[in-house]
Amino acid sequence: MQKWEYFITPLPVHTPGAILNNWGKQGWELVQIVMNEQGGSVAYMKRPLDAEPTTTEETNG
């Protein structure tokens, strides 16, 4: 089963596209943008977690 990691970040009014593109390059997918009570935007992001190591050798590197 796919497991996800989530991230929430404010979006500045003057550069939201640049911020979202930066996170996208790091593997984050935009889920939703919500306006907060102060009038700013908050982005909810997710990306898949890597599969967990199955042996102690992989765990210890």
C-alpha cells in the first residue's frame, strides 16, 4: 500500500508559482490551496514515501 508524506507551506502573494515549482522539483505534489483567515494562501503538498528497507543491511547503510 502506498504511504504518503505531507507538507503544509504558506504561499507568498508575489511568487506562488515559483514556490510551487520549487517544491514540485523536489517531488511534492500540490493537493490543495486554502485561503487562511488573514487572507494569505496555504498550500497542502504530498509525496510518496520510499519503500521501507526490508533488511538490517539496508537499514544500516
